[in-house]
Amino acid sequence: MADLEKDIAKILITRDQLRARIAELGNALSRDYAGQDLLLVCILKGGVLFLSDLIRAIHIPHAIEFMAISSYGGTRIESSGVVRIMMDLNSNIAGRNVLIVEDIVDTGRTLAYIIENLRTRNPASLKICALLDKPSRREVKVNLDYIGFAVPNEFVVGYGLDYNEIYRNLDFIGVLKPEMYAKPAEDSESAT
């Protein structure tokens, strides 16, 4: 991991800060959803590390599902604005209390699309739990019910967040050095 750490300009959120905040979120969710049919819908790929720690911090029965969404084009720096479902849910969410688990909310476009799509499936409730919120970039109003951390308008990686499929395995959230993403990237289009 030391090779990847040299590409980081600064650490925004440490491993210990992540653990502490996720424990707080798990306690809040356990309290708020006690006695309810809770289904966590993780948005792949970036949300998977957050989900894995979050489900261990939730102390009530719950189920998990996954969706993969793509909204990035060639450079993977800016969203293309076109949102596509790459992998859909495997179960019916009608009548269930659905909690979308997202790694980061930036412009809000992708999340707004997911919310609109899932609402048509008649869940009993639909709420959002985002590890990171970048409110300065918001273009579409979305209501975040549970937020881990607000982050500045910087290119963040680590703890599931990537640049061109790299840096997901860092155990902290860091700011990527601009020279790392200013290089021409191979044309790749994959789910975040």
C-alpha cells in the first residue's frame, strides 16, 4: 500500500475516524429501524467497503442487495451525466424499508436517478446513507438521511473510492495528487 500512498496529497479521514463514525451510524440505524424489515442496497463498486463495515455495526436483523450504476465516461474524473444500471437488484423491494448505501454523493445526479428508479418499485420507505457528502458540487437536490462525513471539493480516493479502478484498498480517505489524474487515462467505463 505504501506505493499507492505516495500518490496521496493529504489524508482527509483516517482509518480510526472511519471506524468511529461507522459505529455511530450503525447505532443510529439499529435504533431507527428496530423492529422493521430493513434492506440495505449497496451501490457498487465504491460502496462495498462501507457496506461491509456498516453491516457489522448494525445490531438488528437486516438484508443486503447490490446495484451497479455507471455514470462516468473515459477519464473517470467527471460524470458523463448519462446514468445506466449495470446490475439490478435480485429481489422485490415492495413493502420493504430500503436504505441506499452510497460511497459519495457529488452532483446528486446518479443518486436522484437511483431514488426515482427504486421509488417505482413501491418500497415502504426509501432513505439514503452516504459515507461522504460533497455538497459544494450538488447540481440536483437529494435528501441524505445519514451522512458519514462532509468533504471539500477535492478528488478523494480510498476506502472503496477509486480513480481508474486504483486506490480502493486504502484504509483511509485521501486527496489524490492532481498529477495522478491529470495524466491521460485509458478509456474505461466501469461502475463506481
